[in-house]
Amino acid sequence: MRITADDAKTGKHDMAEIHYWQAVRDALREEMIRDPRVFILGEDVAIYGGAYGATRGLYEEFGAERVRDSAISEAAIAGAAVGAAMCGYRPVAEIMYMDFMTIAMDQFCNQGAKNRYMFGGKTCVPMVLRTEGGAGRSIAAQHSQSLEAWFLHVPGILIVCPATPYDAKGLLKAAIRSNDPVLFIEHKMLYGTKGEVPEGDYVLPLGQAAVRREGKQITVASYSRMALRCNAVCQKLAGQGVDAEMIDLRCLRPLDLRCLLQSVKKTGRLLLVSEGCADNNAVNEVAMRVMEHAFDYLDAPIARLCAANVPVPMSPPLEDAAIPNEAAIEKAIREILK
Amino acid sequence: MIQQILMPKLGETMTEASVEKWRKAEGDPIRKGDVILEITTDKATLEVESSIAGVLKKILAPEKVTLPVNTVIALAGEPADALPDNLNELLAAARGEKATEAPAAKPASEGAPAAAPAGVEIEAEALPAPSSRLFVSPRARMRAKEAHVPLQILRGSGPAGRIVEKDVLAYLARREQVRATPTAIELACERGIDLTALRGTGPGGKISKEDVLAVKAAPARPAAGRERRVELTPMRRIVAERMTKSKREAPHFYLTMEVDMTSAAALRAKLNADLPAEASAKAGGKMRVGFHDLLIRACAKSFGENPMMNVAWGGDHIRVRAETHIGLAVALDEGLIVPVLRNADQLNLAATARASAQLIEKARSKRLLPDEYEGGCLTISNLGMFDVDNFIPVINPGESAILGVGRIAQKPVVIAGGIHVRSMMSCTLSADHRSVDGAIAAKFLKRVKELLENPEALA
Amino acid sequence: MSKQAANEHPHKAEWTNYLRKMMMIRAFEEKIFDLLARDVLKGASHVYAGEEAVGVGACAAIGPKDYITSTHRGHGHCVARGGELKFMLAELCGKATGYCKGKGGSMHIADVKAGNLGATGIVGGNIPVATGAGLACKLNGKQQVVLCFFGDGASNTGTFHESLNMAGVWKLPVIYVCENNLYGMSVSTARACAVQDISVRAASYNMPGVTIDGQKVLEVKAAVEKAVANARTGGGPMLVECKTYRYYGHSRSDPRNYRTKEEEKCWHDRDPIMLFSQYVIVQGALTEAEIAALQKDVDRELAEAEDFALKQSPYPDPSTLLEDVYAEWIEGKYGLEPYESKA
């Protein structure tokens, strides 16, 4: 059954408040029950339950056959998922830190993303590659990146970046059920956040953004952890006479451009916020598409707020300064409204 | 051997000019008599012919930079001739740069070349000229187009004066208060007219298309509320200098008279009756007689009878002229020009009409030759078409008087004890007290009045 | 016919099949080289001539429900796995009738339904994929196996080591068939590999490894069959190294000045087709005339394939450009749109 955000709001279904990590785990669990072809492989996913707890309890429930601890072999993990998917399975591989995707890139981007097309549509690769990124734990440059922009440049990969437990569960189910390779990017600082999630099965459609707040003066669009920060700022500014519309993109590909265009046509102003560094950020693509289709509706140049072009520093104050914070988001909003 | 091509002096009073357009390019062969460039003085644009033969080796002067007469503007010679050693100095001079000028003394205008160190060619910094471009957000542009709002009347509240949607909406809110027909709104948009500043002639003050049409084109308003700077054209510069000089040096005094133009108007109407609205001068046929032609004839004749009015102040002497040339002030978009009708005393009214029509046409198309704008004895200036009743004109330097003429209007006049409605015109003669006294000026003007009031003698 | 049957060698049909396939590969590859030389064929093609015994022998050891993964030098694997020359040539020519609708070309021929999980242009790129297929087979529990073809060069890549380790730990039913043709592109194994027999590396991953003569099709088959039997019964993976030689350069533009004429002659003297032809004649399975007739038949099939690919087959329509990037999405006006609108 498909539950919309409205259903969730109106409490048509029973809701429970759970952690983001739990939402991921529950999605995996429910899909593994529903479909025997779903299995998990990755580092420390089985006995340890996942570096961030996202696979906690699954090994105990499903056993070593379907929840597989792998050696530290990112290429083999990604590639094995490709091979198994081509043979009819629905593997959910985990790459513990998005920063390690570099080792898995060839398998994911050259084989997984391309096999369907190169082989004339005669196969498909229904795999999910779960990973997590983002700064906030002072673990420095090789464990804190947001690299979604790299994958946006590879045709053949869908990219999902959920910000809430509700989104994480519904979208992971959609990703697992999808017949295309999906890069599912969680955020290390979100695992511990809580949110309301309906009990029972629900799937959120891929490529559908969530309008967190409606407004008329400016559209603020973001994804993952930054979407939560933007939302907090927009709610706060509402009490100060700033009427911002906040959109959580949820997916970078497929991008819900229609939602964005509808919003920008109304407000005329757009601020895009991302935790990736500014150079060639994923939101540049979003900005360009909006400009292409809604140029005449713009009352101000499209603006973006991204992380600094630096490797993520370790020291807490520096790490904070490197990524967009609420004060910077507020300042950017006010600047555009001048 | 390298030969210099100089900025020529074309006209007695010419001291400077700018290159309007190079008609030959570097490397082109030139023969004696070839037109190699056009120059613009304060009065007109003139073609310059080459007096030498050879190849145009180097163009030194850029277009549109005002340069003194005799500035070296180009070099010609044989193809194999080497360019001179002092090329850079020549270049600098041809660009109007003064070697001793300190940059601070001359406020750098945006878009003008900075003072160039010798030998270095630099490009003017490409800063956008302020004011002439409107900055409008796409959304505002869309709204304005939908609602027929002319963008040029708006003041932008966005960053750097950008016109944004709310500026358009604010204007629309004001425009809502004004009643206007849809055609009027569209037309106002086309013409850049602010409807909120108009008063309509329709019922309840409704603005109609006719009301909009009646508005004369407004000059370009500064965009976005910013002050702007308009560079002086040569013409403007000259007018400013000469009028200042005239007022400073010539002690002006003024005589005003009212002239009954009823008979003159009747004569004019009669003479023009059998002429089509715009007879062509080229056809050699009759030109329509204008009021200015009657004025010219009257002044010319009055000069004949009052030769001591036809004078010029010579500093330590007075020059009494032998010929009678009358100048006619013509307003152009960029300023004022006074073509001179030569030997006006020798022309009858029809000839005067032909000659004046030609001169005015030439003046408007900036094709006057130097002797067509120099050497006048008196200038006639008419502001009647602007509804001016009377005005006090400034004497053209080199002349001793100027006649300023106002509009002809129906007025009640006492004649032989009774009140009659007559076509009355007020005029003021400004005269230079150095060379002319009140009595002679009054006599001159009285005779002009008599002639105009009994115009048969003018024909 | 039945009179002949009585005198027929018991392996006649089987060996005819192998010889025919090897001849097909050789003829096809020579045709490819020729078409490249005439600039009729575009792009890269890496020729398998000289290695026929490995592909044919190895694929002879598996069944229709098993899988193979292939390499950039994979035409031989494709034929060995039952690929038809005409669809292969059409694919190499970039025609719409090719195995991959013209979108893959020489380095990416695949026929997933027939158990060929495709070739890759990345050296070592399919080793993890084969390992994943092995995982799928294990999970299926139906005794399927995977043949993973790769070369000596690939055995030095990271993916080789990661994959063999994973297969060794999880005991996956994958037979890693290393086609050691003694050279990567121009760098010999002597200069590139820390060991000279790749099979030695199997020990690092707790699996058996053997080195065999890759010019002898029956030897290859026997070795792989052993490995397959082991894998089917849960014995896990195995590494089978076949020493062989590629007659042509790495690619069309390779002048092969990193090899000596003497070395090449040595290997030509051990031509696998020649060796097997001699063998079957000596064994009395086929006569020279029959072999000649076989060659003629192969030539005919190749000629038909050439006609099919070059003359009859159309290029793909440009409108197919955006198809098949995703299974459920397609590029639309605003970006990706689902193929079918969702209610």
C-alpha cells in the first residue's frame, strides 16, 4: 500500500516514533521478509549490526546466508552485488563510509550503472548500495564527505538522500523494490534522530519531493541533514515575517523538478543548500534545470549555500564552520529577499 | 617619405573637431582628392579630401575624440616608408591626451581611455555606462509585459537598482486608481508614458488613447533613480562657451515691441494659398512663405535704412559691414544652430523663402558649409511655436544684436478709440551697447515693426 | 547413416562440436582483424586467435544453467557459450540486430539469458561480478557454477584479490579461469607478475589452483570439469590457469615489438586447432576430408554472418539513444520520468 505524507499527517495509520537507524533496519527487515531474494552484504553488518546500527538484529533473524559479513573489500562488495543482482537477486550492499565509495566506483559505476544499457536492455541490476556521509563527528576529511555530486554525473544510478526516519524507511523500501541500481545515502548525524513512522508497510515513490512548509516569498530547497536545518530556519523565520517555502528534495535522481518549478513560479526566489562542497555541487544541476524551465519567473538570481571547498577538518569549530549552519542559512535567505 | 595628415581648419571660427568616420583604412592607397575621412565640428559634419597621394600608413586619431585643429591625425607615404620615431607621442596627441595632465585633474569618465603612458596601447576598462540600461528581474519583466507596464518609468528597489516584481506590482496598484481605456494602457506602455501622471479628458477623468497620443515624447529619464552624466557634444561645448563669452563681454540692453501681424499673416496666407502643403525646393518651384521669411525681409530692409545697425565690435574699432547676412536660429535635438542667409537684402520674399527652406533642411541634416553658418549680422530666434509670449535672447558673439520673437496671438487692441481683435506678436531686440546705442536700435526695430505691419513692401 | 554410426568414434559428435567452435572463433577473429584493417569495423576489438582451446574447453565443462563472465578479449567465450556469429558480428558493427542492440560493441557482448553475463572493458572488472553470480548460485542451492574468465594482467588487479578472498571465505562455486597469454598489453608476465604461475596465488585464498597447457582443448576441459564437479558439491572455488598465447597484438594498432619472432613461431607451431585436428585424426574420430568440410561450413556461416551484419542489418535509430539506461525510468522534459505513470 502507498501512504502519502498526508495520510501520515492525518494519523490514518498508527504511528510510532523511532530512530532513523531503526527506520533503515525496519525497512531492510520487512523487505527481507517480503522477498527472499533480498540479502545484505557489507563490513560489520552481521554480528556487529552495522557501524551505525542500521542492520541490528538482522543477522540473528535471517542468518549468515542472507546477512553476510564481508572482508574489507569495497570493490568486491559492490561488484558481488552487481553480479548477484544480474542473476536475479536484490542485494543491499553497504559501504560503511561514503568516502570509501572511491574503491567501489569501478564496480558500481562502470559495471553496475552501465550493464543494462551496454547489454542492450537485456539485463537489469536491481541492487541497492547503502552508504552514509556527512560531517559532524570530527572524524576528518576521509570519513566526512558528501559525494553525491560524483554519482549524479553517471547515468544509470538513482540517488536517494533521506532526511527523516519516515523518508528513510519508505524510500529504502522503494529502492529495494526498484529494478535499477540505487545509491542510498544516509547521514551519520541523522541515525540518532527520531521521527514518526507509520506501522506497517508503506513505500514512498522515488522522485517525489516533500514540501515541509508552504510559503510565498522564497523557496528553500535542500536534502539530507541540511534539509532539517533549512526547515528549522524557515519555521523560525515564519515568526519574523518571512514566508519561506521549504522543500526537501529527498532524491537527487530522479529529481522532482515539477515540485520545484511549481514552487519557484510562485515565489520567484530560490535558495539551494547542500553539505557537499561548493565546487560542482549537486545543487548546481538543480539550479540549472530550474533556470532552464523557470527563467522568466525568477525575481532574483538562484542562490546556493554549500560547504567550503576544503577537505573536512577535524577540529570541531572548524568542522562546524566548514558546512552550512542555521545562521548562514538565515543570512542567505534574508540576503535574497532584499 | 612619411607625410602628416592634419586635422584641417574648415571654417573661420573652427578651432577643434573630432573624426566622425575614417573612410579609408590603414594600407589603402589614396589619391589626391580622395575623401579619406569625415570630421564633425560644432556645426556640421564635413568630408575631408586628401591633398597628397600615397598609402594611408597609420591612422592616429580615433573616432569621436575632439582634437585641436592641426593635430596630426594620420600618416601617409610609400608602402616601404618606416613609421617615425615619435610615433607614440603622435598617437598620444591624436588621442587627445595632454602630456602634463594629472589623472586627478580630469575626472575619469567611465568608458574613456585612461591617460596612456607613452607607447602603451590600452583598452578602455569595459565598465558598463551607468543609467542607459535597465536592470530588471525576469519575473518583473514578465509581470510588466503581461500588464502593459513600461519598465522605463519604474524605479527599481532591488539590489543595484534592479527593478523587481514588487516595483511593478506597486505601480500597478497606483495605476488601478487611474481610470484608463485598455487601448490607452497599451499605448502608454509602447510610448513609455506613466499613466498615473496623466489627466484624462474623458468622463470622470478617464484617460483615452487620444490623451496618451497628445503627450509629447518624454526625454529618456534616468533609470533607477541614479544621477547620470552626459558627455558634451562639440556643439554643446561651443554653445556654452560662446553664450558665456557673449554675456560676459557684451553689455546687453533690451527693447521690446508689440507688432500687429494681422496684415502680415494675411499676406502670408494669400501667398501660400495656391501652394500645396509641402512644395519641393528641388522642383524649383515656389516655397511656402514662413513668418521667419517675413522677419528676415523686414530686418534686411531695416538694415538697409539703418546701416549703423549693421556693425560689429572690433575691440578698438567698430566694423561696419558691407553685406547683410541674416541668421535664423534652428533648434536641433542636440542643440542650437544658426544657418545664415547671405545677402538677404538682395532677395525678394520668394527667394528668401526658397533659400531659408534649403538652409533649414541643411541645418537639420548637419550638412551646412562653413559660410552658411558664419558671418551673420543679426540672428532671428523664434520661440513662438512653444507658446512663449516674449523672451530676452543672448547675442551671438560677432553680431551686435539678436531679435527674439514670441507667438502670434489674438489680442484685444485699441485702434482709433475702439477695441479690435488683432494678431499680436511681441518681440525683443537685444543689442550690444558697445557698438549700438538705444536710439539706433530703437529706430531699427521700429522700422522692422512698420514693415511687418505694412507687409506689401516686403514681397 | 547407421552403418557409419557403428564405426563412429564415441566422441566424434562431441569433438566435432569443439573443433567446429574453435574454427568458428578463429575464422571470426581473422575476419575481425581484416575488417578493422579495412576500417569497416570501428572501435576496439581484441582478438582471441590462438586461445581457442581455453574458451571452448572450459565452456565444454559447464551446462546451460551455469554462468560465465567474459573480458574485453571475449569473442571466444561468447562463441564457446553458444553465441551465433551473425549476432556477434552485427554487435561489433554497432548494428541494431547485434546482441546488445549495437550499444555495447566488441568489449561488452553479453547474452544474459544464455548464461553469458557479459564482457567488460575494465581489466579485472568482472571478477567481482562473477563472484556475486557465484553467491547467487550458492543461495539458489541448485548446484550452479560460474566460470570467471580473466587474463594474467587481471590477476594483478585489486579486484582479483578481493574477489578470490571473498570466494574463498564464503566457499562460492566460482571457477576462476586465468587465460595466461604471457603478456598484459606489452608488458610480459615475467616483468609484471611477482609469480610466474598464477595458480600459485590460489593458495593465498585457500582454494586449489592448477596450471595446465591451454593449447589442448581436452586438457582444459578435463581440468575445468574437475573444478566444476568440486564446486557443484560445495567444495568452493578453484583457480585454473591455462598457459596460452594470443597470435595477434593486443589490439589492431599493436606492432608487437615486445615479443620475438622465435617465440611467436613456437606458439604457432602449437596452434590449438592444428593440434586438435591432428589429435582427432590420429584418434580416428574425423578424417581430413571431414575436417576440410567442417572448415568450409564454418566459412559459409561466417560469410552469411558478414552479409547479415554488414549488408542487411540497420544501424540503431537515434531515437533509441535514451532507452535502457534505467529499467523503470526514461529521460523526459523535466529529467527522469517513470516509464508508466503511477496512479
